Amino acid sequence: MIKDSKTAILIFAHSAAYEAKIKTFQNSKAVFESLQKRTMQLVQNTQLPFFLFTEQNQVGDSFAERFVNAIQSVYDLGYQSVIAIGNDTPQLTSKQLLKAHEELLANHSVIGKSKDGGFYLLGIKKEDFQPELLLQLPWQKQTLSASLCSFLELKSISVTHLKTLADLDTYNDIFDFVNSFKKVYATLNQLLNQLVFEANQIITHVVEKKTSVFLTHRFNKGSPLVY
């Protein structure tokens, strides 16, 4: 763990069992158990201190209240910056978390937008944290990330944007995510096959050329030996 770090990671997410109840699709519990395990691993890889807030220790009546209260709880422990994430973004990496940490050290807030209009990561310093204003954002709506960016700009807070990623809330999200990898794999496979084909063509051409030279050239094999 990074010694004396003033930045902590907040994993704000339901347990896999609870997620499976509210996001119902085939094998949803197994999917979220896998995502939760992966999230814990990549967070631990950063060596930053982290805290997990599930439905068991979240406080508040609404999602917004529970999220804001969780961030405040981490500040109350003495940390100056918080990187808040969920557990439903399979493309999130330890490298991106460390990038957020670096930007916070440079006095920049950090947002990782999700494709559905929300965000999968929020990095914010204690001095820029304004609970009463954050509570007014359109939480769990498609305009959330845009509204958050407007809020930070209004307060003249410098923001670094991470790559937009997809989170998994429904079966369609998973279907689209898997298909996106299939498309990438298909394209890569096609390129590799083309590369192999072209390499074979070059090798065949070189072999044919050498064979042609060998058959048409009169080689002097040297004088016969005299015994």
C-alpha cells in the first residue's frame, strides 16, 4: 500500500447478490460476482487505500444521498481526495485508477464517463466537494455526466476526462459489450490472416525466383579431380 497516501479509492457498489436482484438476467449473480472480484483485484493492484461501501453500510434514502455520504465518510477519515468507482465497468483498469490519482495530485478533478450518460469514475478533492450541489444532479439519468461537468466548470474546477467506457446494467449492455469484442477480434483475425497470406506470397515468390535462377544458370562445378 502507498504509504501516507492522501487519496483513497471508494468502491460504491451493491453486493453481487443484491445486484442480481435488481438487474435480472440469466446468470446475473455469477456475472456480478466475477465483476466484483475483478474490481477488488485491480483496486488492490494500485496499492492505494480503499473502502467498500455496499447496501450494508451505505447511509441515505436516495442513491444520491448514499453516494455523497460515502464520499464524505472517506474524507472524515482524513483523506484529501477520493476516487469513487462502481463494480460494473469491465474495461476499467488499474492504470486508469493510477492516472486519476496523478491528476488529483495535480489539482485536477477526474471524470470517467460511461456510454449511458452516467459516469464510472469520479475523482474529486475535498476542497472541491460540495454535497448540497451534488445532491441536485440528475442521478441515474442519461444527463448525469453532462450535468456534473457543467457543475465543475461553473465552479472553475479543472477536469481531466478519462476514456468513455461501458458499464453493465442490463442484458443488452452485456450483449453489446461482448459483441464489441467479437467485432474487434474479427477485425484482428482478418488482419492477421491477411498478414500471413501476404507473407506466404512473398516466400513463394522468393522460392520460385531462386528455383528459376538455379535451373537457368550454368554453374561451374570445378575441374574433375585427378588421381
